[in-house]
Amino acid sequence: MKNKKRDGKFAALMKLTRIEHSIMLVIAVIAAELETAGLLGIQILWMSEQYKILFSLITPIFLSMASFAINDYFDVETDRANKRFDRPLVSGALGRQTALNVALSTFILGVAVSYFINLSAFVLAIIFGVLAFLYSYRLKDTLLVGNVYIALSMVIAFIYGDFVVSGNFNLVPSIVIISMIIFLSGLAREIHGMIRDFRGDARVRQMKGLVHYIGIRKSALISLVLYGEAVAISIFVFFFYAPFLYNIFYIIPILVTDLALMYIALGYMVHLDGSKSDTRFFDMARNISLGAMALALLAFLIAPLTAAV
């Protein structure tokens, strides 16, 4: 019985911290390190400074856990209104104090580990961690600022991976391109999230975001345009930029990702009246978009590994 209870609490902690996002961030960091240094450069760095590579993977895991835990801590009433029984604080699997303790401890650990990498990685870790807390406390209620932050948080892993390897604040062109693609698609996904949670956010938080000011249909249209721009850039680089240049191992998963994202974007233009079928579509779209972005991460990881093939 004790083992079952312990296993249940562990599973709840994994849900609280959205551990799948931490895994995606690790993939993003590795991809960025490969994009910046190349496979040979990473091998040389591994032989000389193994701890730097290992620490670079630990920091994003802990900071991601902290950001999701503190978000649930502040958002518990909104999640209840949106009937998010998958959230452990709403279901009662965990208490708010536990969420706060997890957030603070993982934030401290994540920043502490980054200190031993280099100054640029340490500074970025502090900035991201502080912004994560500010977002959950206040920024998410500010028109578009919170959404832009979330989109940037998806990009930060790539910038961080570049900083780990380079040790400075300069970005290689491929990281800039990836950052543009991730930012645009991340912002589009965030606007879809606002549409999905609009009623609960307005009722509990009196939140007046983009959807409140321009309406659901125009918000969905903006998401469609943002996704379209991300798709266009992801295909454009296949013809012009290394390591994506004519790389078949890159373009196949990216095309699958692009098709999935455009399906979601067009679907949101149709499912707007709040019916049960719309709710089912929103739930499905959330999972599909997460899977599509995970596939894109794999494409960005595979590209530098197969560039010479």
C-alpha cells in the first residue's frame, strides 16, 4: 500500500512538472550544441570537459520543472474553472505548498548547476528562472506579454545550448533560424491555448487577453498566419542553409510537422462555437501540436548529425 501511495505521488509530481517538456528541452539543448559546434566539436568538448555537457542538460530539466510547478501554484483556481482535472493540484493528488516547494528547490538547483558551465549560461539561467516566476505571478495577465514569454521560453533552450558551447553571447545563423521557427509556432500555439481556455480565464482571473479584445475568430486567424510563417521558414532553409541544405533526414520529419500544425491551425478556424465537439478537437489539437513540435526538435537534432551524408 505504501509503495502504491509513493508511486502515485511520484506520478503526480511528474504531471505537476510536465516532465515530457523537460525531455524536449534536453533534445533542444543537444541539437543547439550540435548546430553550434558540429559533431566533431562536441566530441572534442566531451573528451575535455564532460561535466559541461552533462550540466548543460541538468539545468533546463530543473528550470522547466520549476516553471510548471509555480504556474500550477498560482493557477489552481483557473484550472478548476477550466475543469483541468489532469492537473494534480486540481485533482487533490498534491497540495499547493508541495508545488511551491518543488518550484523553489528545482529553481535553485537549476541555476546552481549552470554556474559551473560558463558565465553566459549562468546569466541566461537566472533570467529564465526569474521570468518564469514573474510570468506565473503577473505577466500572463498582461496583453500578449505572457504569450510572447512562453514562445521565447521554447527558444531559450536553443540559445542556451549555443551559449554552453561558445561561451559567449553570439548566435550562429542556424540557431537564429531555428529560434524564429520555434518562436512563431510557439506563439501560435499559445494563442490557441488562450482560445481553448478563454471562458475559464475570463470568469476566474478576469483576464483580458488577445481573445477578449479582438475575438476568437481573429485570434485563430493570427495563429494560422503565425503557423504559416513558421512552416514557410522551415521549408525555405532546406534550399539555402546548412545543415538543412537538401538534407532529406531533416525535410521529411519537418514536412510531417508542418502538415500537422497547419491541420490544427485550420481546424481552429472551424471549431469556434464552444460545443462538445470543439472541446474534443481542442484536446486533440493540444496533443498533436505537442507531438509535432517534438518531431520538429528531432529534425533539428538530426540535421547536424546527417549534414554530411
